[in-house]
Amino acid sequence: MSKKTTDETLGREAVKEYLQQYHTAVGKKRILEERHRVLSSELRAPSTGSAFRLTPPTKPTKTDGSVSVVFRISEVEDRIEEQREEMAKAVLNVMDLIDVLPANSTERTVVEMRHIDCRGWDKIAEALYMSRSNVFNYYNAALDKILENKRNRKLLEEYMARKQRRAGPHGRNNRP
């Protein structure tokens, strides 16, 4: 593989990763919302056993069960709100990067459908009445146009540098 082809592939991969920010943020928010739903249903669920006991319990009963669930729900709600803010930043980043693509171009439509609407390749091909291979051709052309822009290359370099710093010395993610 030639150096130019390797650089192109690495560049495209960096663009894809950058564009994937919003989709990743949406996925994290969905996980948090599901956790919130489970905790809320746990709180609403009737407790097992009778409220009236003829004999005293042999073990001390836990009285903080619903209180701990309420605290967990509150924590999850805070995290959902943080994730919404992260989603807003990510969609702005994506839109800023693809701003170099002409507004009514097929390339831009494909990228928006993939990275803002979070659609799969089959759904994009169906919506645009074209084959998947044509969708990929437009997508790769869009990535190349994005990479041609000097400002976008700088944004990508900064993004990849931040990612490297977060990964730490051994490639692990140091974020909590």
C-alpha cells in the first residue's frame, strides 16, 4: 500500500470517528434513559411480602431501599442532562465539519443521514433510491472533501490529540 493511500485511509478514519461523536452521545443517552426507566419501575413496584408480620424479623430490615433508588434515579437524571449537553456539542461539531460540503449535495445528504439522523446504510440507500455501493461512493467523496479543507484538518488533529491524551500512556481511557 502506498503512503498516499495509507494517509488517505487514516484521514478518512479520523473523519469518521469525529463524525461519530453525535451517534455515540445518542447511544449513551439511550442507555441512561433505559437505566432511568428500570429504576423508576423498581421504585413503583410493590414490595414483596406482607406489611403486617406476626413475628419480628430475624434480620434487621433495610429501610433505605426506596431512598437509595430515588438517589440513583436523581443521579441518572443528572447524567442524562449532561449527556444532552454532550449531544448538543457533538451535533454542532459534526455540522461545523460538514459545512464545507455544498448544502444540496448528495454527499452532504448522505453524511447528515448517517451522522446526524443516525441511519443505517440500508435506510440511507432506500431513502435516496440508490444502491449501497453508490451511497458509499458519495460518502467517501464527502470524507475526501472534508479532508481537503485546512480548517477541518486542524479540527481533526486537535480532536485526535485530545483523544490521545485521554487514552493515557498505555492506550487506556483515563476518564472516570
